[in-house]
Amino acid sequence: MDINEQTDAFLFELQNVVNRFRAEYDLNHATIIGTLEILKIDYLTESNISFECDIDLDEDEEESTGN
């Protein structure tokens, strides 16, 4: 299985789990989305992912102060 097939399989399984819990526990969309957001934040903060800004923030600061 290549990465695209693995991603699709993960997505379909995740959808199945969400649908099953929604049906079994009468969860509304806001609760499901909030829970997924918490999980997303956990994954982002616990991983060693490094984000770099492509925008030169120093240049924007100079333009806003008129320097």
C-alpha cells in the first residue's frame, strides 16, 4: 500500500469510528469536532513538527512603523 492508499484507509476508518460513536452515544457535530480538535492539538504539540514562517515578519514591522 502506498501513502495515498494508507491515508485513504485511515480516513475511512476514522469516519467509521466517528459514525459509530455518533450513533451509539447521540453525539452532536459540535462535540465530535471539538473532540477531534483536542486530538489534533495533542498531536501537534506532542510531535517534533517544526513550523517555519515564510513571511519576513521584521519587514512587515518596519513597514507598519514607517521605518
